[in-house]
Amino acid sequence: MGIFTDSLDKATQGTFTRPIPKSPQKQMQYLVQQHKGSTKAVADLLGITQRTVERYLTGQIRKPRKQLAARLPAEVRKRWQPRVRQKAKKQAATSTGIVIETRARFGFTAAPGTTDDSRIRLITQHLPPDYAARLFDAQAAGATEQQLQSIAAEGLQEQYFKDRGRRAQGLLVEFTDIDYVELDF
């Protein structure tokens, strides 16, 4: 995954109303339930044998190996509380918007005589609902990291650098060398 995709997923997970199941047995039970009782589908998903899944369900195995210990909760998180996720995304896309915090290099294409040297900036900015909707739609459509980055760059350009259209009319922002991105809604 990429930095924007991971950040969108993390922001969505922040909207959960209940924590995911704690024990590997309960996590495995949840995954089997999500796959309509198919232990084979869960085994294929996790890269383990069907018999291993069955052993987790009966409690014969209680502690997963290192690789499975990381993958099991991640797969549960991907599927946890889908209606809560959808509701939070819909609210962000229609009314509340999204907050982006990033440290990255920003450069400009601007009028002659202005400073357009790129430099590292730390920016925390609220983006309106239309940018949140565009990010969610692009992610759902399988957009690349570059496409998600360009939507975020356009939002920062309009909201932060152009001050919602009140200044720097011809300014174009380049958003590169991303150190980190955190999204919240």
C-alpha cells in the first residue's frame, strides 16, 4: 500500500465504535463469519492451511506465529464495522470534510519575481467535503498513490496556499518528498 491509502484506511479505522476482537481465536471466528463459514476462504486469505484455521476455532492453537500475528488483526480491521465506516465516509464527503497533516516539500510555479524555491513545510489544513469525496471515490476506484497525492495537492493549493481563492491566483503547487501524511475526519 501507499502512504495516502494507508492514511485513509487509518483515518477510517479511527471511527470505529468498538475495538476489534482481542484474541486470535475471536479474530479467526470473525473472519470465518465474514466469509460465510468458509474456513478454506480464510485459510487462503491468511496463507495458512484450512486445518490451522480449524485449530484456532477450537482453541487448540492460541498463539499465532509472528507472520500470522501481524496479518490476522490487519485482515480483521479491514472488515470491521463496515456500516460505521460508510457512515463516517459519507459524513466527511457531504458535510464535515477531512483534515490533512503533512510534512513534505512544496514547490511553486508562480508569477515572475516571486520565490518559487521548494522547501519542507509542516501543514495541517482542513479540506472541504468535496475533496474528501474525491479522495474516497478515487480510492474506491483503485486510484494510484500519485492520483491521490494530486487530489490532496490540489486541495492544499486551493485551501492553504491560495486561501480559498483570495490570493495567488496563478499559483500551482508541487507536492513532493512526502515525509508523512495523516488524515482525519
